[in-house]
Amino acid sequence: MTVVIKRAYEEAKKEDGVRILVDRIWPRGRSKEALQADHWMKELAPSPGLRKWFGHDPAKFEEFIEKYKEELADNKEALDELKKIIKEEEKVTLVYAAKDEERNQAAVLKKLLAEGI
């Protein structure tokens, strides 16, 4: 099983495997056909309050990780569903819309999954 992340604005490819959108809101300007998401797991996205607080400010990223982990811990059902999909599939791509390719919820989620959350 392999988990990778990819921006919603990059071309969807067959090699992506199962594509899971992990944003709470649909990526602006992307059609369902262009995004080709197999699942939309809004529940795994940061809460609106956390997302607004973070504002993709690099200085807040470490604190964002901790707060996001707390939110994920409170959403065990959605996390278990994601883990089940990952276990069943050869490759899973977590799709996100943020411009920052290193500091976003999909990157955090991928890291936490690798650590066995």
C-alpha cells in the first residue's frame, strides 16, 4: 500500500490509484470530471475554525499539526474508514487544493498515517 498526496489542480492519472479529496470545500474551478475523486472525505479536513486560524501561515504550521491531530483523534470513524481504504488498495492519493505543497492537511495526514495514528 502506498499513500501519496497531489494537488487538486494537477491532472488526474490512472497511476494515482484511488483518489480521495480531503478538503472540506470543493476545489474552486475544478469539475467532478477533472478531479476524478473516488471519495470525498470532508470529515478528515480541518475544521473551518482551524483552517481559518492557520491561514497557511508557515509560522503556524507546527501548531497546526498538533491541533489537527487533536481534531482527527475526535473523528475516529472517518479515520478508520480511510485506513480501511488504504489497507484494501494498492495506491491511494490524498487530494488537496492548498497552494503550499509541503504545509497542508494532506501532507500532515500522510505523515500521521505513516506513523500509525
